[in-house]
Amino acid sequence: MNLTSEIRLKAVSLGFDLCGIARARHLSEYEEVFRKWCGEGMNSNMKWLCRDIPKRFNPSLLLPGVKSVIVTGLNYFTDEIQSERNVPVVARYALGTDYHDFITDRLKTLLGFIKDLDPSAEGSVFCDSSCIAEKAWAVEAGLGWQGKNSVLINEKTGSFLFLGIILVTTELEYDLPYTEGKCGECRICIERCPTGAINENRTIDTSKCISNLTIENREPIDKALCEKIDNRIFGCDICQEVCPLNKKAKTHNHPELKINDALRSLNLAGWQAMTEDDFRRIFKNSPVYRKGFERFRKNIDVLTGKESGLL
């Protein structure tokens, strides 16, 4: 068995659902689109997105001598979500353990495996933790295409995917880039986005995106937008939920991502009465925890009608 095959099998054994490998190069065509997006202010208040742009698309600036870009995908889709209705809603990706930690650990294990097979190898791992363009590299590694909602879509798995990347100086066998999407004439995600955040060129206006507005945003939200957020308190799954290519999405089998009982059964009264101790108990290991209790408490009050105002 050759090195590339062993890496793919090891990735599967570590729980990754997808693994593709691309030849390292400067993705100049993606960089051009991204610079235009930044120039139009589509990054909104997330100023850091438009820093170090060359590093996003040229992996040699992150790891000198890099030859291969290994891209992994891990399915996080689940039907086991909050059982209560008319309560603040948390996006699927944040229902369980913070993905940054356990996926990064698995990527480091995979990189260690590669170094055991090739002692001369040098590498770096990334999981939503640096400026590397994960979706662009996933397309380059043949894992799927970017849908009209900008999210990576795999024809078999769907789009509920966490992406991870390993840059390595080892020469490997490479997958063909994905050159044809399957969205066709479908515009459901664009039409169903409540705030009209999805542009016509497969990019997002983050100033309108519910995920940004409820997670990264620290400024008062325009009243018209606030009314369209409905009861989503952390993230948004709408553009993925309405996508026909996710109709056959299978529930993940990763125990780290399982929703905890306290969150699943939390009713409206429980949300309204939530204390900082409750917040810590329910969300301690979740991506929600980094939002901080004070900001989260204010959002709860607005969404549950205890306080008038803006998120």
C-alpha cells in the first residue's frame, strides 16, 4: 500500500467522513474573487477576514516547501436537536462539543502518522483557526463544490461538514479539483434566506447573515433585520435545511457532537431564567460559550420578549 492510500485509510479510522488531497499551488483565481468581496465591504464588521489575504490562497506562505494540501470533512448533521419549540434556537454545529478542539486533535494525530511514514515530512494543521481558505481547498481536493449559499456541498454527504486542513511537505497522489456543481437552476437557498444575505455570485453579505449577526457581531442590529432573525440565537441553518441536496443527509455518528440533555429539553421558562451558572453548565464545551454570558443573556431577553431592543 502506498503512502497516499495509507493516509486516506488513517483519516477514515480517525472518524473523518471525507478526505481529499490537492497539489499545493497559489489559488490566484479565488484570491481575485475574495479581494473583490472585501473591497465591496461584504465582510461587514469582521475586519480580520480581509487581513493577510495572500496567505489564504498561497499555502507556501504558511508552510515553506509545502507540496500537498490534505482536506478532511466531518459530517455534523443531526435530527436530534432541541425538542422544545418557540425557544431560542442554536445551530446544529454548536449543539455539542466545540469542533475546533477535537478535530484539531485528530488532524494532529493524522499529521503524526504521516511523519512516522515519512520522517522528513513537515506539516501544519488548520481547523477554522487561521486564514487559510478551507472551502476553496476542499473544492481543489475534489470534496465537492461551493453551492449558491457559498457552503461546500458533497454530492453524497451534503453540506453539514466541518473542514480540516493539513499542509505537508510530502509529495502525494492528488485528486482532481471539482469543476462542476450540481445546483443547476435551483435558487431555494437564495430565496429562503430571511435577510437576503446570499449574493448571486456564491458569496455572502455578512452584514445581513444571521450567523454573523448572532455570533460575531458586536454592534446593534438594524431593527428590520432583527425582526427577521426570529428565534435564532446562535448561528443559522436555514440555507442548508432548505437545500434539496441535504434531504438525504445522514445523522453523524460522532459522540462529541451529540446535543446534551440540558440543552435539548430547555423550555422557554428555563431560557428566560438562565443564570451564568446555568450558561456555564449547559454550554461550557460548546462553541456558544465563547460568546460570553452577558451578551448571550441580552440576546435571550430580546428573543424571549423580556426586553425590547436589538440583539
